[in-house]
Amino acid sequence: MTIYAENILLCIAMPLAVCLLFTRGESRRFVAGFLLGMGMSLLSAYLSGFISIVTGTEEKDTAVFLSPVVEEILKLCPLLLFYFLLGARNRSLTNIAIAVGAGFATFENSCYLLTIGAENLAFILIRGLAVGVMHVESILALAVWLLIARKLRVLSFSTMLGGTALAVTFHAIYNLLVSKPGVTSVIGYLVPPVSAVLMYLLYRLVYVPFTRERGGLLSDNDPD
């Protein structure tokens, strides 16, 4: 089934773009991040498809080796835009990361549902709780990585490259697991929700106490 992804993007993005006219501060940044996330999702599909055709990469190899690299790099671009050019810091940056990941996952899921259909509840749950969650937590973890590196004064190109490599590896492992039917794919589907719960527990039990001792790493008043 052929879908027109550009038209889908316009349909979802137009009311959100209008919202930018009536919002301010963090609300506007969140909506902008969501829009950019959807745009990066469409761009990553174009770029992955183009590279796949040029290099002659098979579909399975594209999903495991190519798409994670393209998608995680493109998701990082809006984050760096807000960080370096628009001055987003601390909690604001994590909120933007969540918005970018949610926008990316929402548009990707919408296209998949229109392609395959929405009558299969199990498939919908997998798309939402596995793929969707994976996109959000990978970019959120990368935002926290940047904040920690900045706080410790070790933020550099190599630091950003290392964080991106971890996000790409996490994404690729998920794609590799779900590419093989059976027990392996079930394990793959469980990885994002389980890791999201673990991330939340680490945030509440380890990260928050640590940041309080360090003067509030995610505090909006933390000086540069």
C-alpha cells in the first residue's frame, strides 16, 4: 500500500504550527520540538531509503545497520539546535528531547498504521510501547548525557559522538532482536518498556539525589 507521508505530515503539523502563534516559553518549545521530531522522522525515511538504494543494502540490513545511525543522528540535530543556538539548558533541554522523540515516534507510528492497518491490537501495542518508547528514551538519555558532560566540563565533539554511539547501539540492538520472529522478537519488544522503567527508577533513586548534591544538575537556575 502506498501512502503519501508528506501529506500526512502536513495534516498533523498544520494545527500544531498554528499553536506556535498562541503559546510562549516552554509550551512553544515543546510544540516546536514535536514538529521538528516529525520532520526528522520523514527526513530519516528519505535518507535511509536513498542510502539503501545507492548502496544496494537489503531491507533487513537497512533496518539493523543503517536506519539506527540515520535516525539517531537526525533526532540529535534539533537537540543541538536548541542547545547551542537557542540556549536551552537543563530541564528545558530534557523537555525538548521528550518532544522530539514523541514527535518522531508519533509520525512514524502514524505512517505504519496507515500502511498495515489498525485492526490488530497487538501490533498497535507493540508500536506504541516498544518502538514509540524506544525513540523517546534514546533521545532523552542523550540529552541527559549532554547535561552531565556539560556539568562536569567534559562536553566536546567526542563526548557527543560517544553518546550518539550509545543511542545508535541501543536502537540497533532493538531492531536486530525484533527482526527474528519468535522468542527473540518478544525479548526485543520488552526491551524499551523495561528499560524505560529502569530509567525512571534510576532517575528517582540515583539521579535526583546525585544532582541535589551537585547543586541541582537539572535546575533551570543552574549557571552556565
